[in-house]
Amino acid sequence: MDHKGRQQRLRDSLSSHRLDALLVTYLPNILYLCGFSGSAAALLLTENKSVFFTDGRYTAQAQAEVRGPQIVITRKAPLLAAAEWLATHHRRGPVRVGIEAEQVTVAARNRLAALLPSKFRLRPAPALLNAPAWRRMRTK
């Protein structure tokens, strides 16, 4: 599987969708993008980097399965860890963060908004991983 290539194509498409980062929390999309098959994860993609977050229960599994991104094992919920990482590593502003609007609950979106500084703007990301948008990206 070309997990690194999938991540790169997705990162390459961020600017054309007016996003600085994309937070992937839907587990089937995480599996498709980096190979992780566990039940607690978040994947953050910026134009330059992919970072995978999971908790300590999945340390060995993440090391065995995840291909491409930096792996962060946390004691916190993956969504919380991803928000904290983004807040500390993405210093310029404003920052437009795409979320999987069809997959993220209102409660999770509100938690994420409360965790991020005011310079971060959550935006519903287009269905970048769903056909036909993904098929167009794959052919490039």
C-alpha cells in the first residue's frame, strides 16, 4: 500500500482547498491513509508534515502498522493531543483547519474549537477522501 503517497497527495491538495491543516478522525480514513486499524486515533496533515496520534494501548500496533507520519503516543484522547500539537507547532495565524464535517460530531467539533487558540478556524473540509474527489487526486 502506498500510504506515504496517499498522505502526500492529500497534503498537496490542502492549499487548493484553502486549508492549512486537515484533521482526520474517521477511522476508515485513517486506515486508508496510514494503515492503522485500531479504535482510537487522529491523523493531522499539514502541507509539510503528517502526525499520527493514539494512546498508549496502541503503542506496539501503531509502530507495526502506521506508515508515513510521525507517531505520537499520548495519555490523552487523540483529538485532544492533536489539538494541543497543532496549537504549539503551528505558530503563524490565522490557521484554517479542515475537519471531516460528515464524520465529526457537534460535541467533538465544539471541544476542538475550545481547545484551539482563537487564531484557528475550523472549516468543513470537502470530502477529500471520498470518491470522486479522491479518484481525481489519485490520477495526478
